[in-house]
Amino acid sequence: MERINYTQSAQLLERAKKVLAGGVSSEFRKYNHPHAIFYTHGKGSRIYDVDGNEYLDFTLSQGPLILGHSHPHVLKSVSDYSETGQLFAGQHIKEIELAEKLAALIPSAALMRFCLDGSEAVQTAFRVARAKTGKQKFLRFEGHYHGWLDNVAWGISAPDVAALGAREAPVAHPWTAGLPDQSRNEFMILPWNDLALLEKTLAQHHHEIAGIITEPVMCNSSCIMPQAGFLEGVRALCDQYGIALIFDEVITGFRLSIGGAQQYFGITPDLSIFAKAMGSGYPISVIAGKKEWMHLIENAQVIHAGTMNSSNATIAAALATIEVLEQENPYDRMFALGNKLMQGLREAAARYHLPLLVQGPGPMFNTGFTGLEQVKDYRDTFTYDKTRLGKFIAGMHDRKIRIIGRGLWYISAAHTTADIEHAIATATEVMSGM
Ligand SMILES: Cc1ncc(COP(=O)(O)O)c(C=O)c1O
């Protein structure tokens, strides 16, 4: 294998560290192999770094690039609409067009507001749920990521599984220093995929809970599918107790289907958050919901604001992305390519007797080394051998295939069968040396 060169990136990182804290603009970007990398451009399924390396990209910028890098229709739409202005502190026609499109595509989206990212749209959903129910807390699940803000920066890290405590009363560990103590009082937390435990907890605590937030597929920890009947059961409990069901579709939105996980699973939440794949890398998200919940924003009982919301570039990017998704309908292809890749990875691991677990729906999936046949909640993820995964990811990266460091892969409409076959062949080579 030819030795890959990261010299220019390493030098730029040293320069960046003098002015950018840690050399990066988002914590996760530090954890590339062998260090944060500086990129020059991306096109289709490929991304290029300052050392001239061309990578086959399964990171897709942590999910947003569902059409691949630099899709021409998105770029042209953004450029054309930006010619007319950037931001009006007022309304413009294309934001109605986008909202009408989303209302037609997403089952829960009767009314909506545009925001900039997933984190703030999540907080808007909490505000609506509290205001409507008159209750204070939200219930969330271990290992689910809902952004980096205070009240959700808990329960996504722990030194070991024992530190999580009893399943019935989990210990939520802070992800960062600087969290206000009271942010821990805003939520209850439980392991995911355990309907009986949720039922038992709500029987006792439903009068405190304004909303239940869940990733419909637990993408952020191991890409875990909901167990049969789990989401249906959560929906029924929310109805029973007058609790908002909030789907965090930041990853699943436009990825599992054009109407999100709610369309894919046939379960309609009260409130939903869409971000990442909606805007092809431009900063746009949406808080959408049924009229009876969103009317609190409509009538200004609940305030939602933001100087930068619905700028021309972001609205044009989202409209163009959805236009391409509607025209091409790449979903069957993304599922098929994802499943082919998953199967190829499993076969490669079996050949070299490696305990690689590959799970997920296809357009995104997770790889990790564990003795378990299925990882079904956050607690199970502590069985993963992180050192082994690190070696695999590094081996792939040194052979110019880029995967998210925690083992998550994204497939785009730009990936081809040849890309998938190349990834399988490369993974087989890497595993042969493990
Ligand atoms: C499921 C989920 N919710 C919320 C967020 C936060 O979104 P953002 O990073 O756009 O603030 C993320 C980000 O990765 C996510 O994966």
C-alpha cells in the first residue's frame, strides 16, 4: 500500500490551533484520522484534502450531503436566488413554496417554522410541548443525541456501562463542563427500546412529562432500529397521557424516505425536527408539527425567532435538494447500495473471523466490533471494542475511504455500485491485516 501523506493538513492544523480553539469549529471535527484534516473541495461521492488525497466519502459531512458533494442543481439554485438578495428580515416567496412542499411530504407537518440547525429546533419543540401541556420535563433516551445545548448534553457519555446505574433510574452523565445544575432537572432519561419500562415510568410520572423526544432510529449510537411495536407503543402512551411525541428526524429526515421516518414507519408524531439532509449542507432546519401544537407559535404564545432564519441561500438549497429527491427518487437505490455494502462488510469480517456487527437500515448503518449479535440500546454499545474500530477506520482512511470515526456510514444518491464494490474490497484488505 502506498503511504498516504497528511503533511499539509498537519501543518495547517498547527496554524489553526493558534487562533481556532483546538484547531476546529466543531468538536467532532477533531476526531478524524490521524487528526483534523483540511479539505479543498468535494464532488459527488468524493472529497479532496489539501495534500491532494481523494477520498471516497461515507461521512457526507455527518449526514447532510444526501445528494453528494456540490450537486449542480443545488449550487445553481443557491447562486441564482442569492442574486436577488440574501436576507430580508421579511418574507419571500420561496419560503412559502418550501413550506408547502414540506407540508405535502411530511405527515406531521401542518405548520412549521424554519431555523438554522437541529439543536435550536429541538429546543423550540420543548418550548411548544411545555407551553401546551403546562408540564415541565421532557423524557429522552440514553445515547440519543439531540444537539449540544445544555438540557440535552447529558446521557450521551459515560466512563463505562456500570456508571449508568439501574435501568429503571439511569444516571445521566454530563457530556461537558459548564452545564447548569438545573439543566439536569429538565428531563427524565431511560434506556431506549424498552416499552414496558417506559409504561411503568409514565404510570408514575406522566403528570411531569410535557414531551417524549426520540430519534426514530437511534442513529447516533450504533444505528439501532426500533424494536417491533416500540414506536407505536410510545405513540399510544403519549396519546393516553397528553404528552407531545417529538421525533428528532435530524438524521432520518429525507434519508429513510422523503417524508422521513414518520412516513417510513407509519407513525405520526406531534412535533418533528428536520435538519441535515434537508439542505445539502446549507444551515437550515425546520420545527414542524400538527396544527394543535404549532398554533402556539402561530398565535405567539410561544416565541420562536432568529435573525438568520430562512435566508435566500438556505431556502433555495432545501427546495433544490427536495426537487432532486422527488425527481430521482433515489431511495430504493440508496437502500440497495447500503445493504450491498453492509453484506459485503459482514462477509469480509466472517472471512477473517472478526466479530464485526453491521446494523442499520441501509442509507445509514453502523459498524462495530462486539460479541453481540444485535445492539439494541445504548448500554449494549459498551461491548464495542473501540481500539479495533479505530484500527479499521484508520486502515480505511489510509486507503482513502472516509467513514465517521464512531463507525457510522452514510450513503448518498451520488454513490455508485462501483463505489460500493471498491469500499468492500478495501475493507476486506484492511480486515485481512487485523
Ligand atoms: C439526531 C440529532 N438531533 C439533533 C442534532 C443537532 O443538530 P445540529 O448539529 O444541526 O445542531 C443532531 C446532530 O448531529 C442529531 O444527529
